[in-house]
Amino acid sequence: MKKRQTYPKLEYLFYGAAGFMLIALLLNLYNIHQYINSLVQAKQLVIAQQLVKVIIAYLEVTLPYAFYTMSLFGFGYFITHFKKPEELSVKKEEPTKKANPSTEEDDEDIDAFLLENRK
């Protein structure tokens, strides 16, 4: 018997992508900090005089990654918490077999036939 290949759930893929984007966000934040720090040490930038440019530089680099991280995490959260109820059940119940009404009537007819022929 072949095993069926299983795939990760969609929400885990979104959470993984959000984690990857969070790492990219932190790396870009570190890189822009190092770049601005090197400009300050080279005396090419004075933060107090060009504070708006420094803030804009941080936002330009990090804001897209922050948006992607929040969006991917939000998609995963949405999929996890707004599934259909039958998908949320851990154990699916097997449908119970209902007695066929025609079978019960046939049994009663057979019993009546046997009782009549017994005499």
C-alpha cells in the first residue's frame, strides 16, 4: 500500500513566509543602521541636523518588509481561525447506517408468511 504524500497546511506556509520576512526585516534594519552609523563616523551626516532624512531612510528600507510580514501572518491567522467547522474537527465521525425502512417491512411480511404457513 502506497503512502499518500502529505503537504503542509496552508497556514503553516504563511507563518513560515512571515517568519522569513521578519528575518529579512531585521537584517535590513541592521544594514541601514550600519550604513547611517558609517556616515556619522565619516562625518558626512549629522543626525541632529538631518533627522527627517534619517527617519525616512529607516522607513524606506524597513516598511515594505514590515507590511509583508504582517500581511503574511494575517493571512495565516485568517485561514487558521476562519475555517469551515467540518475542517476544524479533529476526528471525523463516520456516518451511521440507518436501517432501511423497506427492509423492516419485508422482515415483518416474512414473519407473517411463516406464521401462516406453520399451521
